[in-house]
Amino acid sequence: MSPGRDPVERADEQSRDLYDVSTWEPRSITDRLASAIYTGISYGFQTIVLVVALVITLALLVQPAVLVLEDPSLAVFFGLSVVPAALLAGFIWRTDITTNEPLGLLVGTFLLAVLFATFAAVVNSAFGPSLQAIPLVGTILFFYLIVGPVEEGVKLLAVRVFAYRSDTFDAVIDGAVYGAIAGLGFAAIENAIYIASTVSQAGAGTGTVTAATGIATVRALVGPGHVIYSAIAGYYLGLAKFNPRYAGPLVVKGLLIAAFIHGTYNVTVGIAPELITSVLPIGFGLAFVSYVILFDLVIGYYLYRKIARYRRTYLSVRDDTGTPPKPERTEFEPPQR
């Protein structure tokens, strides 16, 4: 909520100079120095965060890079593992009925998600062992309190620090689009790390191909979930941008929903396939694939209904000339002159 103007400024009818009384702008050397220090700290902090993320990312990608240099065919498995997630992200992008999002923002969001994903890897590694050591409930707590919130948080952060600030983020549905792209970026680096780790443990020869095929298939199934979860959180981020009074609760709501769904998937994916095989005469592999697809379809339908409702409402408020509605100006947009 904006504080408005100071009582002195409101009551002033003579247009007096109220500098350092109730108004302020950089005038003196001290003013300009303070402004320069603030700007330096602000941009410096962002730069430090990005540099740290880049260093961690490069460290995590050393193993995949070495494996690809030794066997270039492994790059195919890395690429194929993200195809389903990329197709889903592309579908969500196509559902944006408002305006096409700039390629630069899409690519930037993807790259930021790749970088920020490494923070999630560090946090998961730091808290995972201690939480999972708790009998009975440790793993459940780890998935719901750490994995879900942290991974969905870093994906949403990739949208918030870049695309969200752009003038082209001018509709609620844009949040779902950029959220989906962030999910794709997260899935890409996570798949690369998992595949590289599995292949390196399998050794050389036929075992390498077999291991790469198996883990790439599993990761291809997991990837769409990242896209769906972060698209849901992104949709609420879009609502937050156009409802500044309730921006905080809306962002929290989106993260809570996405993190809960994410945690629920992680908890149940290790249990449900075994239950399915105990009831139906099918193998574990088919049960696993069936459960993952069914889970994604159910949660994907939840996201689809939100997007579909937005599209229907958008079309219903078009005027008789077919001109689409214009979004209200946000704090990141310059006033129209």
C-alpha cells in the first residue's frame, strides 16, 4: 500500500522547495554518493548471486561434459530426456491467448532456472541426510519441507527476478508461461546430472548404453511434472502482479500448492507402483510409467482448467470490434503519455 504524501507536502499551496523536509531527490555530493552506494549494493548483490550460481552450475556440469566428450552419443540421451517437458512447455506457451512473449525473456528465464536449480541441489544435499535419518517420517518430511518448497521456490525466483519485471509480462497467464519455461530449465539440468551420475556408475561398454536408456526414460517422465508445478506457481505470480494489495499471499498460495503437489509426487511415486503391481498382473516398470503419467494428467488438468478459464474470460470481454482488452498499468510500466 502506497504511503502517499507527507502532511506538509499535501498542505503546501505555495509550491515551496520541500527538499529534505518532506521530499527528497539526489542533489548534494552526499546524496549522489548515497545513491551510487545503494545502486552498487543492489546490483552487486544480484551479481554475486548469479556468479555463485554460475560457479556451482559449472561444477555440477563437469561430469556430464566429460562424459559427452568421451562418448558424444550420450548427448542424444540428454536431449531426448527433456523432449516431453519441452513439448508441454511449448503447449502452455501456445495457450497464451494475449501476446507472444519475447524469445529473449523465454531464453533468459530458462537459463536462470538452470542456474538457480543448483541452489536447490545444495540445499537438498545439506538437509537431506539429517531429515531422512528420522525414523518413519524422515523422508516424507524431507520431500514436503525441503524438496518441494525449495525446488519450486528457485524456479519461481527465476521468473520473478527477470521476466516478471518486464513490460511484456502484461497478463496473468504470462506467469504460467514463464513458470513452465523455468520448469523446463530446471528439468534440463536435473536430467543431465542424473543421467551423468547413473552412466558413470554403470561403467563402459553395453552397460553404459543400457544405463543411459533407462535413466533417460525415467527422467523424460519426470520432466513434465516440473513444468506443470512451476506453471501453477507462475500463474499465481501473474495474479500477484495485477493484485498488488494481495501480492504476498498470492505468491505464497502458488508456492504452497506447487510445493505440496511436488512433495506428494515424490512421496507417492516410490509407493504407488508397488501397490499397483500387488493388485494388477503387471510389472513394476509399467506400473511406474502408468502412475507417473496418471499423476501428471490429473495435475495437468488442474492447470489446464485455470488456463482455459482465463482464455474463456479473455474472449468474453473482447469488445464488438474484436479488440482484446488492455491490461492495467503495473509498477514496472511507464505511464502513457
